[in-house]
Amino acid sequence: GYDPESPSSNSIADLLLAKRRELGLTQRVAARNLGIDPCTWSSWECGGTIMKHDYRRQIASFLGIAEETVIESMKKQWNERHGR
């Protein structure tokens, strides 16, 4: 159960990476399981904003966290990147 590369923060990007590794999935397989392009998954793991509501819901389910947590995180991230 020890993960030598545990998430350095509670950001959605870090949580996605940690959960994917925990499950032993590649980005390609994780993306396919959610029905998205692997480049999109990669972008999210690098801190990209998850814009579509359906994807936010799927990511919350994948991570086992409240959908509102993902929504608020993405809202904050978008506002910070756009000077709001």
C-alpha cells in the first residue's frame, strides 16, 4: 500500500495521477475508460482545466470525491489563470 510517489498536493491533477498509478493504468487506458482522448487526460494530469461538466462528474467519480470539489477546484483554477 505504500506509494513512494504520493501526491504532493491535493490538486485534481495530482489526485488523477496518483489514482491512475494506484490502479496500474496508463494514460491511454484511463482515458479510454472515460471515453476521452489520451491527450486530454494528459493535459488534466499536467494541471489543465476540465471544462465540460460531464467530464468533471466522471473525474469526481473516478477519484471518489464530491463533484462539487472538482467544480470548485476547476473554477478557482480558471479564475487564477485568467486574472479573476
